[in-house]
Amino acid sequence: YISDCTDDSRHTEGKHSLYGAHNFVVISGKTELGLFVDTPSRATFDVGYTEHGVMTISVASGAFKLYTITPSDEEKPAESVVKQFRRLIGMSYIAPKWAFGYGQSRWGYRDEKDIREVARRHRENHIPLDAIYLDIDYMDHYKDFTVGGEAFPDLKGLACEMRGLGIHLVPIIDAGIKKEEGYPVYEEGRDKGFFCKDEDGEDYEFGVWPGISCLPDVLDEKAAEWFGDKYRALLDLGIDGFWNDMNEPAMFYSKKNLKRVAGELAEMSTQELGLEGFFKFRELATSLSNNEEDYKSFYHNYRGKRYRHDEVHNLYGFYMTKAAAEGIAGYMLEQPGGAERYRKDPPLLFSRASYIGLHRYAGIWQGDNRSWWSQLKLSVCMTASLNMCGFLYTGADIGGFGDDTTEDLLIRWLSFAVFTPLMRNHSEKWSREQEVYRFGSAEIMRDLIRLRYRLIPWLYETYVKACREGLMMFKPLGFEYPRDEVARRTEDQLLVGDGVMIAPVCEQNATGRVVYLPEPMKMLRIRGAEVVSEEPADAGHRYVEMPLGDVCLFVKEGSDFRLGEVYESVAELERAEGMAAGTKD
Ligand code: MIG
């Protein structure tokens, strides 16, 4: 595993790096130990790859701190290591309750009309919905903190109209700032010297969505404050949620490399290409993006000292999101109700790239995945491992971001995602549209989303408790039953909070699955958002039928698990809770 924040949407098994850099491992076996390698650039974890049974960690920059954590509780060593680590890295950001509602997103909603249609079709079909995400098309030519002219003539009005329907709009913010005369964000950044610099101290320019762009140097305190304050423009329009993208940082190309590669390709095009030549030709074009040499060509200013980007690469997303969180907090504290309102109803913020510690400021989503069954399974495992690092507000793009989803995959994905804090259906432009109302089995999907709303009171309570007390909301079985060899090896079942076990189906055409129970539990079968059966289940393996749409839950004795009512938005749920509290008084 190479810890190196990377924008790569094909997470095949052969890949070594993903969007986040979380250098924390728990070793459990003959010895029980936690290791945290705090280093700002690349770290490589060779886990029995070169030599079976030997783990080697190497860091690229040479600058690192190694923390070793030994368990303080022999009963649950892994969990105790995680608890200590979490104490070390600080408390997790707490997302607002509405962010536990269902979210619909797609890279491809072009204008206000598209957004209104998404809202209307959910409400008409009584599919609960709390958020619609705005992808880059809401901006004017992909320029951060602008709103696109004709397509989005009145974002403030739209946000207000949506709020009337109980729906929050959540716009995306990208790392790169378009280089364009007359675009105030660019001009300010340039004039104040807030962009990353090249070797000669000139603003470093690279290509990304908006064309040639500059990178805000968020490692620099003043630049970070400036960038964070820019979120005000959208907060002023009634926006209360953001997702930070492309902050690995992702770069399509550098000017220098583009020229060189274009030249080489042109030259090769006149030659007869053999095997090597052809592969080189193909490789050249893809080598333009997120290129290692480019990452060595620009500089940051951190506390008055110059750092070459590759030396601090893994910190970029962290500092961008910290800047955003602090800018947003500053804004909120100035509003009527100030600190109290901010604590009660903080804006939603999550990022793509991350480093240990980002969890104090925001959540993360699991990046560009694909409509593959293996990626559903991956998300199950990843959700637990992210919890080890304090990333409690997380979730994957439901249905898969890239490639065409299938109805059964979407149903199974929703069946798992009813439990993840971020429950967002998101897909890319070129893929099949995957809003649930487009499918023949929309009703099954709607009922899963309804189930989600019935789960929210318990889920949110479990989540907030885990944030405050530094617990894992999702735990691998081995953390709870460390002496049970089968439990230790079970990766596709998770414990949620205190005393609930889930066992998602992650395989196409399966009509059920084998579930392992480390101890006797009560099995609840939920269908159509209702509990249809409840029966005691013994410890050990059993095959459980799970037709599409059925969610089976395993509840331990004494668990605080409960189901609430169905609502179509969290605002509705909170009104009902408020009324219930009022009656009690
Ligand atoms: O290069 O904004 O991960 O969620 O839809 C792609 C367009 C840029 C990557 C994000 C994805 C988003 C997409 N973005």
C-alpha cells in the first residue's frame, strides 16, 4: 500500500494508492500493536509482499514521527489501540442531522430545471430526500465561488425554494482556480501571492477543469484564511453544505509536460511503431495527469519556509478542507444565534483527499468508484477502516460513480448504505442515469430509503456518541470478538454501534448469503420498510435468504436499537420530534 493521495477512479486490486493518506495500522496476532506514521509525503507499507511475514514501512521524505500504541485492554486489544489513537488525533467533526438524509447527485445536472426535476420526482413519488448535490456545472466555467449565468440565474432563489421542500443544495468546490483576467478570485490570489509558485517564484500554472489554473497555497496561513473566507459567497446565498473535490491535488497536465509530450507524440506518429513504441505512445498521453515530475515542480510556503510540493503532497486536501471549515465557522459565528446555532446546525462539509486529522474538520466520501459488485464490498471494508481513523461521516457513491449501474446492484448498495452516515447516490456524466425513480423496482428502492429515515434517530444518536467518545460506529467483528478465529477473518459483516450486526449481500444473483454469528442474536427481517419477522438466531454459521429489497439485521441482547417513523425529510422528522418533546413538557 502506498499512501499517496491520488486521483484514480479505477480501484482495481493492482492499485496501491487511493484518495486519502491514512498511515495508521493495527497489527493483531502474536503481538498487538498500533502504528501511526506521521509524515507529510509518501509512505509505503510493504505488508508481507517482499518477504512473507515481514512488514516494512518506508517514508519518502525522511521526515516522520512514528507513534506506537500498545493495547491497554487485553480483552479487546485492537479496539483499545484504536481508542488511544483516536484520543491522540482529536474529536471527529459532527455533521448536521439533515446530512443523514438521502442525497441525490449526478455529474450532469446542467441547470435549475434539472435540479427542480430531481426534487419534484422524489417528492411526487414519496421518495424521501434531504439533499441535491451540485456538481461543477453550477459554476460559471468551472470557476470556484461563481454561479453559472444562464443555467443557474438565481441560486439564492433556488436554494430557498428547495429549502421550502425540505431539500438542501450542496455545491462542489474544486482545488484549482481558473487563470482569467477579471475573475476576482484569481486576481486577488495572484496579487496577494497566495498561489503555489514554480522554481522561479512565478505562479505555478497547470491544466484542470477550467483550463489553465493556479493552486491556492493552503499550507500558507494567510492564503488559507483567504481561501476559506471565499465560501462566504455561497453561504450568503443560503447554502449550508459543501464537498471539496480534486484536492489530492488532481492535475490534468502541466504546461511544460503538455508541450513535451505533444512533441514526442508528433514525432512518433511519423514512425513505424513496434510493440515498445506503441505502448510508449499510449503511455505518454496518460502520463500527463497527476505526474510525479509535476509534483516536484512547484512550492508551498509553510510558516515562512519553502517546501517542494512532493515533500508535503499528502497534506494538501487536509489543509484545503481545514481552511474551508475555518472559513465556514468564522461566517457562522457572525450570524444571529452565533455559536449556539453553529453547534446545533453546523454546515455539512466533506472532502475527497485527506490525511489523518482531517476528521476534526469534515467527513470524506470514498471517491470515484464504479458500478461493480466488488466496489460495494470494498466500501463495506473501507467504512470500518475509515472509522479507525475518526472518519465517521463517510459513504461511497451509491450505485457506483463510473460505468453503468444495474437495478440489482443499486438495490443491494442501498441496502448497505441505509446504515452509512453519508447516503448519497452519485454517478458520472457518461454513465446510465441512476436516480431511483428511473427503475422498474423504484418502489423497492423507495422503501429502502424510507427504512433509512426510520433508522435515523438511532443512527444519528449512535454517530454523535461515537464522535464525542472517540468510538467506532462501524467495527469489524474481530474487534469485538478477538478470540473468535472466525469472527477475526470475517470482513463482509460489520457491527454498527452497540449491538447490531449487518451482513450486506455484495454478489450479483445471490438470493441470500452465509452469515456468521459470534453469539446468539435476534434476527430482524425488514421488507417494505417494515419488520416482517423477528426470530432468535443461534451462534455459528447459517445461510440466510435475502431476496432483493430484504434487509436482515442481527441484534444483540440489550442493544439500544430502535426504529422510528417514516418521514420524507429530516426537517419533517425534527418537527415531529419537537412536537413530541413539546407534548411531554
Ligand atoms: O475529474 O466534478 O470525484 O464526484 O462528479 C472528475 C466532477 C471531477 C471527481 C469527483 C466526482 C465528480 C467529478 N470530479
